[in-house]
Amino acid sequence: MSHESPAGPERHESPSTSASPAGPERHESPPGPERPAGPELGDVVVGVDGSPSARTAALWAAAEAEHRGGTLHLVHAADTDRRAFWTDAETLQAVREAGRDLLIRTADAVHRRFPELTVTRELSRQEPVAGLRAAARDRGTIVVGSRGLGGFSALLLGSVGLDVAARAEAPVVVVRGEADRPGTGSVTAAVRDADDLDWLLLAAAEAEARKASLRLVSVWNVLTHVGSVATMLDDLDAIAHRRVRETKDLADRVRERHPRLVVGHRVETGTSTPGILIEASRGTDLIVMGRGRRPLGVGPALGRVAHALIHHAHCPVEIVPSVPVARGEEP
């Protein structure tokens, strides 16, 4: 992460006029009616870069912030700290001005759709991954589009979106699917076992904020167990029944914490975990899964299932930091 100058990144709460150049610029829109806060969910931070995908992500993030009764933070990472080593002052100033204009235009688009939502704008001097992580820290959710321009252009190759999803301390949503896709009134959580309860409660809070139901989907992939030590001690049918019991137990524990939430659960059997979950994404508004760590603890990482969902799901995908993954297939 690059070092910031004492003035810090430019922050604005729109709409208003700019403050003096000596300190951070702040603008604030009139707050909407007081609504209960969502401490489990926090505010929403979205990366904007001028691409159609980022605009779609900003509007999705605005709706999410409104569901939560929180604030939307628009962040444009201009990467001027790094560019300053080889770029002249005039070009850097042009980059800053373009970033400010983009943030203002995006905030205006959000306010036309969500007039009561409080929106802040931040022009970060860091590169996109560091800028988004710094803006969210562990207090909110980061939202990015599935394609981008400039610093976000390589999302499909994983240089920004996947890096944020793999390393951010906060949950990360990659907005996928058609912008005008009709809502289904459901949130889907891709679960494996009892260790998923920590992040699953956040998925439950997401569903409650949306006044939606929560569906737990667990995939029992027979190819994962064939030839393993487990099959020496137990037959495949017993393993499958254990997965069903574990999924039901998870659903029951969520119901205990969220008694008003409608919670369903099912176990799908197949040979392609990513394929089953991608198909499940057709019938839900959001699919959520936990992000573990590699079994040997060598840093945070996304497994092939998360990669597949981020690239191919039919709805937004939320990756939530989770406890280490100790066995079986990485999420």
C-alpha cells in the first residue's frame, strides 16, 4: 500500500461545495429519515471508474446501502502516488480533475435514483486494490463491477477484483448479471459444514435487510471423497447423510438467531460444484460464500469455486472473510 501525504485522500459527502485545498474536501447530502442501523453489515464502499459495469455496480451498491439504512461511499482510485514517479504535475492534475468529475457524475446518478441516501465521494491517491481496502477496512462491504476501465480494466483477469475479494478484510461483492434482472426475493448461501456459521450469519443479515428469504445450498461432490481416507472409514452414503445433517443443523442455528427469517436448505449431489452453484445463481438475488485460507495457512486465497462464481454467476457474488479451510475443496 502506498504512503499517503499528510493531507490524506480527498473525501466528499455530496452534494455541496468544496472546502479549501488545505484539508480534505467534504460534501454532505441531507440525511434521509432515521432508520435502524445494521451493525452486522455496515456501510457500502463501491469502486467507480467510468465504465458501464462500474455504474451498474454503483447503483446496485446504492440499493444495498439503502436496504441497510447506511451510507454509500464512492471511491475512485486515481493511483497518483505511483504515477507521480514518472508523470508531470500537469498530467497528474488532469487525472485528479477527471476523477473528481467522475465521482460527481456518479453521485448525481445515484441521487436521482436514491434521493434520500447519504453518499460520500473519495478520490484516492492509491492504486485500486489498496484504495478500496483502505476505504472499507473491516467496517463495511466493498462492491466492484465485473468489468472496468483504467485501474479496474483487468478485473476479468483477476488483477483487481479477484485480489480485493481474496485479501480484503471486509466482505466483497462482485456485481454480475443483467442490470434489469427481476428480483427473486431470496439470498443464497453456499455452505459446506458447521465452520461456515460465522459468515453465514452475515448472509442472514443480508437477507433480513432485503426482507428476503435465505436458502442454504450445499453441494456434495462424490468425486471429492472417492479414494480419500474418509471412504476407508465410512461409505459414501453415510458421508452424504452427514452432509444433509450438517446443512440442516446450520439452518436451525440461523433460525435460532433470526427467528423471523425464512430459511430453507438443500443438498445437491453432482460432480461439478461450480456448475451446480452457477446454476443456483439463476434463481437468487445474491449468492454468498465464505473465503477461507489455504490449509497450510499461506495467506488468504480464493479457490476454484469462488473463481468460477465471480466469472460466471448470473447474479452478484459476495465473498466473506472466513475461518481457515482445513480439509476438502477450497471455497
